[in-house]
Amino acid sequence: MSRTLALLVLLTGTSLAAVNLKGGAATYTANCAGCHGAKGQGNVGPNLHEAAGWSSALFARAMLKDVDDKGVALKPPMPNWGKIGFQGDKGKAPTTAEIANLQGYLKTLK
């Protein structure tokens, strides 16, 4: 593994093999882009570039419990993904893998 790749893995806090960027892109396009913009730049919803850098625990909390990195409830019309599930998940809460894939994809949009 090159020094740059090793540093990237350390900085992201996850194994690159564990993150499916294609899956993250599909999840983002189907569930998030309509409000947060094609590149996470913000639109109806806020810019997501900062959220991409949150710890995985904070990012998962935002997705599943509608609470941001400061403990503040996310504002409507943000869906509570923990209650409704991502599109195609038939109402099941997103999995740890889906959330990691989504956050991994968001990191590529910076």
C-alpha cells in the first residue's frame, strides 16, 4: 500500500475495501441529491461537505435519529431515515454498510 493510500485510510477511519462508493452514490442519488444537490453543495437542504467529515458515529446518528454533530435536531423536511428507510429498503432502517457507503461517497464530493 502506498504511503498516500495508507494515510487516506487512516484519515477516513475506515478500510477502503469496506466502502462501496458505487452503492453510496446510488443511495445519495436516490435519497439525498434532490434536496442537497448533485454534489452535496446544498439546495433545499444544507451543504453536506462538513457532514462528510463527521465521525462515523455522528454521521449514523444524523441518518438514524435526525440529530446533527452538535446534538441539535435536524430541521424538516429532512426525513428520519431510521424510521422510513432509504428508497428501495421497504421501510427498514439503513444498515451500517449503507451509511458507511453514503458517507464514503460524500467524502469524494469535497
